[in-house]
Amino acid sequence: MAIDKRPSKKVASDAGKTLQNPNSTKRDKELAASILANREPKRKPAK
């Protein structure tokens, strides 16, 4: 059985809010960006 290591929608949503928050620290934003980098795109890019 494979373990799904992608973040949940809630975690990704919170990460997006962190990136938009002007009061977030640099470290918070780095972690949020890392989380979002591991999300699957909603759709595949056009060829």
C-alpha cells in the first residue's frame, strides 16, 4: 500500500493564506511555498 505524501486541501489552503498574509515571517512563507510545491495541479497544462 502506497502512502500519499501530498498535503490535504485544508493544509494547502492554509499555506496559500500564509503566503498572502503580510505579517507572515520569511520562514513561514518558505514553508508554505514548500507545501504548495508538493500539491498536484488542478489540471494539466495545455500542450
